[in-house]
Amino acid sequence: MGASTGTSPIVTRFAPSPTGFLHIGGARTALFNWLYARHTGGTFLLRIEDTDRVRSTQPAIEAILDGLKWLGIDWDGEAVFQFARAERHAEVAHELLARGHAYKCFATAEELEAMRAEQKAKGLPLRYDGRWRDRDPSEAPEGAPFVVRLKAPREGAVTIEDQVQGAVTVQNAELDDMVLLRSDGTPTYMLAVVVDDHDMGVTHVIRGDDHLNNAFRQLALIRAMGWPEPVYAHVPLIHGADGAKLSKRHGALGVEAYRDEMGLLPEAVCNYLLRLGWGHGDAEIISREQAIEWFDLAGIGRSPSRFDFKKLENLNGHYMRETDDARLAELARPRVEPLLGRDLSVGESDLLLRSMPFIKPRAKDLLELADGALFLFRTRPIIMDEKAASLLEGHALDLLAAAHRALAAVGSWDAASLEAAVRDVADASGVGLGKVAQPLRAALTGRTTSPGIFDVLALLGREESLGRLTDRLQPAAAE
């Protein structure tokens, strides 16, 4: 579908239930709706479907809003809260009653249970049998509780021209008369969704294909009210790498887990979610601007996508390398400080920033970035890990002592001068450069992996570098 659908502007919406945090599937639905609205110059609305008063929580609402903001998904106008509109929902149900498109059903819970048991015994589909559809309410005992049901069409079929699934047809006989108002007068989810979509002017309903069956039930209600029908696009759900429905073990976590626990960048998560079920040629790395320019419903595939953590990690690594050093340092600092158990000084914050070009190429996420920067801020004598300590034995200590003497004599403490001095040591000792670099790395960082050893020396500076080498060469004095 192109950038316009005629005269009326396009309005999409994302409508999460705040019974949990913003999970990754919901984030993709929000992204697709947002992109389609931005691509077409339309409007993207947010509705919080908080009608489940027992399970809806304020922390979940805040987490959903926070997750959307982190992903850079902004909505137009104020968020709509569904529960606050209950009177309007009920008003529509009473209007349908007055028009003869709905009716009062006085069937008791026991009667409905017996009806379902009989249907089950006969192998029939479990659905309401319409026993009060054509009865006069006066037949019910006075003051008896009732629900309001939609008088859905029973003959013929309905076809939805879904923008993703294609033409989907359901026989009206397969749909029962759904409840619009419960016996306490409160509206059901089905009623509330339809009324809200209409009142908010939603033109395109883009959502998971687990809602496809709901579309036929909701369409019956839309037609009974004589309202404009939305364009439907039901997107296949996300599966795990093993092809099973996405669960927590696959990555069906809240968006905050990707940000806080995995240390991913929002642009990487968005790029990955965009490519989960949508494509534009062979493009893999897609900027926000390109996504808005290219996104259309025709690019959404009909098959479920498979969530692949490795691909997400690789994509995040790409964005880490492309990200501005100042922004990365700002994101790394609150992760470095808890690991150190203290705040960084102004000078240390500057050092963190200067280290980014050397550390970020090795990090696939912010956790690795912070961990990779830790050696810069360790207090002497630095703690050695087991593998690093094993590199500082025997002949390695002789090479380290020679390197220490050569480095102490370097006039200009820059990477080129430092490299020349260490190469001279390797040549004079008749060994490869790595044989000198390995004990140097261990002594300077306490680890066996780090940025290039000459970059490490330049970052630490003369005094700190020589001090750390002295600590290893004179361990008794350092303790």
C-alpha cells in the first residue's frame, strides 16, 4: 500500500494491556503502526487498554510508556485510557439494543454450563446457542440479571481483505452472539475496542494475527452501528529460533530487559524488530529515516518470523561501532560505576570518553563495553585474573622487566613511540612481538584480552603504566 489511501488521512494505533511490561512482540506491533503512520504522513495513537482492573497496574503502564520512549516511538496527542471511557462503551451497547441489533440475555451461569457440556458431549463447537435472541425480556423473572449480546448475522459469510493475510473468509454461522455488556453493566473488551477505534478515527488496524478471529466478531459490531470499516493487517507472530511460539526462554521479555540486562541500543532493537517479518530487498542495516521512507504493509510476510539472539547481537555490535563516542561513554558510565563501587571523577569520565574508539570495536553490547573499560579505573595494585597471572611467570617476567626499562626511557608517551620501544625489546630478546605484548597486557590490565597494547599504554599514561609494571615486577613492595 502506498503513501495515501485517498482523501482520508491514515490513523493507526497501538493498544497494549498494562497487565505486564512491553514485551518484544508488542514493541514490534507498535513499531509497525508508528512507521506506517509516519510513512503516510498520518497519525499514530496510543491507547492503554486497562479494563482488567485486577491485573492492570501503574508500574506496567509506566514501563510501557518508558519502553516506547526508549525505542523512539512517539505518539500523537495524549494516551487514551480505555477504562475511563466505560460510559461511552455502554452507551453504544444501549444504542444497539434500541436499534434491535442487540438483546438482553437472561441465561444463568448454570444454564450456560449445561449448554456447553451438552455441546461438548455431542462434539459440537462451544458457542452460545442464541436462546434469548428472539425471546421477549418479559419472559424473564422480574429483576433477573442479564447480559447484553450482539445480534450477529447468521446467514452468509464475511470476507476480510487483509493487507497481510490476503482474503480471509468466515461463515457467519461459526460466530456466536458475543457479550457486549456484562451483568454488572460493564463493557467487554470486544465492545470497548470497537468503540474506541471508531471514536479515535482509526483507519488501519495493524496487529498480531492472533487477533484475526476477533476481527470478524468486531466487524459484525462495526456493521451493526453503520460505522466505517478499518483496513486490517494481521501480522504473523514471532517464534523462537526452534520454530515454537515465542516464550521467555526465546526472548519474549520486556523491552526493559533488552535495555538494562542485555545492554542493547534502541536503534539496534528497532532495526532488528523491523526485519522480523518485514523486508525491503536485501537491506539489513536500515536507519530510522530509511525505515519511514520504505515501510509499507506489502513488505510484511505471511510466515512467522524466528527470533535469533545471535543476529540481534551482531546488529547491536554494528550500531555500537557506529555510535558517537560521547553518547557511548554516557551510556557506559552508569554501568562502570557499580562495577567499581564508586563514581568516576571528572578526569576518569574524560578518560572513559577517550577510550571509546579503542574499546567499542570489541564490544557487542553496553555490558561488554563497561567491562572492557574497567581496567582503566582499577586501583593499584590491580587484581589479576587466573589466566593473566599465568602469563607472568619465568622468562615472561624478564621480558616484562626489559619492557619496563625501555618504556621508562621513552621521551614522547604516544602509541607510535611506545610501539617502537616494545618492538626493540622483542628484537633484542629474539622473540616475536606477541611474547612481549602478552605479559605487558596481563600486567597492565589484569586480563588476557584488551584493546591494542600500545593504545592501553597511551590511555593509562606514563605514571600509571610504569606503576602497574613495577607492581608486578616487585610484588612484595606492592602489597
